[in-house]
Amino acid sequence: MFFFEQFCLLDYKFSNGDVVVFRSPTNHKETDIKRIAALPGEWYGTHHNNDVIKIPLGHCWVEGDNSASSIDSKSFGPIPLALIRGRVTHVVWPPQRIGSVKSTPPQRLSSVLE
């Protein structure tokens, strides 16, 4: 269980590393939580196949912290910013994980494009 804020939705003010709640692009009845790895217009080197892609305007690339078993942008590509419902600020359950959520930018593959 977690808390999230929605002020970031006013102008889509996100940063790399933000943990966001969004509607699944493959099933709009499901909600997912992932970390933003790349923002609109950025080049991103994917870890799973070493491709370098440019994130389209109005989209972002999201990845789970456990990338080996996460269903994320590696599976469904960049997600529209309009699917994001908010930025996660705190974990409140389970008790051993209670605390604020840190925005930790994911490690990126180096690229000549960056």
C-alpha cells in the first residue's frame, strides 16, 4: 500500500527515477507501479537488448526495480504520460517497508547519442 501525489500531473512534471502509478497500457483496468527511466525526447539504451531508442513526445519509459522479472516498457514500449495517475511518495504497507520513496535514476547504458 502506498500514498501518491497528483500535483505532478498539472504540467506532467516528472523526473528520471520517479516512481509512478499508471494504468496498464495493455489492460486499462489494471494499475501498475514502475520507475521512470526516460522522459519525452530523451534517448534511452535498453538493458535487455542494447537497443537505443528516442522516447516519443508525450511518452516515458518505465522499468521495474527488479528488471529480470518486471513487465514494463521492455514488454510494452513507452507509455503515454496521460496514463500516469500520480507519483508515489510513501510506502505504508508492509510495516517493514514504511517510509518515503526516493527518486533514484536508473543506470543507463552509455550512448554516443547522449
